[in-house]
Amino acid sequence: MIYRKNKKYDFDCVVVGAGVIGLSVARSLSKSGFRVTVLESNSNFGQETSSRNSGVIHAGIYYNQSSFKSIFCREGNKALYEYASNRKIKFKKCGKIIFAKNYKETDKLFKLQKNAKKNNVILKHLSLQELKLIEPDLTCHSALLSDSTGIIDVHDLMLNFIVDIEKNNGKVVYNCKVGIEDIINNTIRFTVNNTQSYSTKIFINSAGLNSHKLAKEISKKKNYFVPNIKYVKGNYIKLSGKSPFKRLIYPLPSKDGLGIHSTINLSNQTIFGPDEEVVEKINYNVNENIVSKFIKSISSFWPNIISRKVEIDYCGIRTKVDDNDFIIQTFNDHKIKGLVNLLGIESPGLTSSIPIGNYVTEYCKKYFK
């Protein structure tokens, strides 16, 4: 573990969590000259949300224009494609279709198109005839086409972030469960695995599914508001054999997500999901009874699924906040210098990872001045 001896602080900067967000933040900080140590509770990087999602590079279609999700997603879409191209990370700019099942849904489709335009994302409206030319197996009334949506090898992306961190004299340390000991004169003292305690000048809470728990632990030492967080579990199933679609196929969004959709991975396998289930605890067991529910949903836009073989694949859990936006708590929120809490970083977190890292770094640079 890297830390500074005979200084006011044991660490310059600690990032808790080695998912795609924590690694991106650490990468950006290390590029700006911060001496960064990433502490991860698991035995490897990206073991939770970062490895249990669709791996989609989003365009920035759904979000309010002034939200973090909108701003970071639009910036991140371009930044991620550029970074992946420069580093030869596998990706595919395959495009995405958002469809209306029937005439009643067309108003929602046009509202989505208008919202995307406010975010400087142009979606092409496709009639049924136009749609049949590019996705003949899709059954729907009409659709929108996003050319800038794609998929990326998330594991390789995180590996490259770690290469950048280590190149800039940072380090990622595993099997480190972080707890909060105290806050004295704006210095955060934390423990690792309930043993020795350390101090740090900058403490970035990017603990993913546990970020709100760590934030609440800090708030017990110096009272501040921690927003309500809920867990939403999503299951995925995999199609055997040839994929029916060349693009990502999405229904109109639902309350807690983007609905059960069809994605392809970089091996051209078709993955369906996720569904949405609010859960109290983190549990990655997939309920085998979900298949009939999935087939019923998918058959509404691809009837041929009834004659195809599918199998249970995996599940993921994401955090949701009431405002449906990323929450980045800084000094104005908690009055603790050097603390940044990253809360509710769900989709489009992967797409937004590079600009989130840059945003946190710019804040820390101001703090160090």
C-alpha cells in the first residue's frame, strides 16, 4: 500500500472502490499529479456493478438537459469512443433502436425524440417500412434510430484505466474493506479491515453499491444529509444461436430503467434484459422462474423467440436515487474538506465514467489551491 510517511497525512488521495467509476476518477487524479491509492474490498477490480451490466455506450437520450446524467453522458460518449480507439479497446458502434409497440406509444416516442434534441442528440424517426429494411425481424409500430450508441469491452476498459493509474505512480490495492474512524480538523481517518487506521487529505467515496453506507458512516462523525438509496436488481437471459438483430433494441423507458431490451455483445451473442426488481439486500442469485416473464415481454417485439432456446445468464444490481440523477457530494453538501461522495451512479455511469473522473479532479485541484 502506498502512503506518505512523516507528513501531515498518511495519504494524499484515497479512492474507495475499483469499479469503472472509481478507476476513472483515480486515473484522472493521477494524470493531474495526485498521488492516488485505490482501495477495493473485493479480490479484483470491477466485481460488482461494472461487470454486471449491458456494456452499452449510451448517447444521452433520456435525461433532463441540465442533469449530471445528460451532461456527462454526452461528453462521455465521445470521450469513450476516442479513448477506446486510441487504446485499441474492443467496441462496436452498432446503433440502437427505440420502438413504439403500437400507435398509442407514438406520442411518447416523439417526446423522447424532442428530449434527445434538447441534449444535442439527433434521433432519426423510422417508419415501419424503413425499419423492415434494416431490422426485418423487429415487430413494432414505429421507431427511433440512435447512430451513436454502441457497446464496449468494459473489462478491458478498466484494465486500461489501471495501466494509466500505475503509470502515474498510483496503486490499486485489493481485499481492503474501508471503515471510518473519525474526522478531526477536516482530516478523515479511516481503517482498513478493522485494523490499522490512516489519514488522508482527499477521500473519494466511490464504493458503488456501498457508497451510501460509507457516506452514512461518515455522517455519524459529522452530521449531513445522505439521500435515500434503493437497490434495483436486473436479470439477464442469453439467446442460443444466431442473433436476430444487428442493433440494440429498446422499448420505451420504464420507471426504474430502460425496460427489457435486446443487446448484443462483442461475440455477437444476444442478451435480453434487465428486468427490474427492488431488493433490500445484495444477492446475485438469478430466479429461474423469470424465463416465462422474459419470453412474454420479448415476444411483443420479436415473436420468434417462442421457438428459440434461451438460458439464464446473470444478474446485476444498481443503485437508484429519488431524483434519478447522479449525486456528487462535495464541501457545499457536507462541510468536510477533501471528501467527495459519489452516490446513485447507475446507467449511464459507464458512458459517463471519463467526464465524472475529470469533474472530481477539477474539484480536487481547486481544493488543493
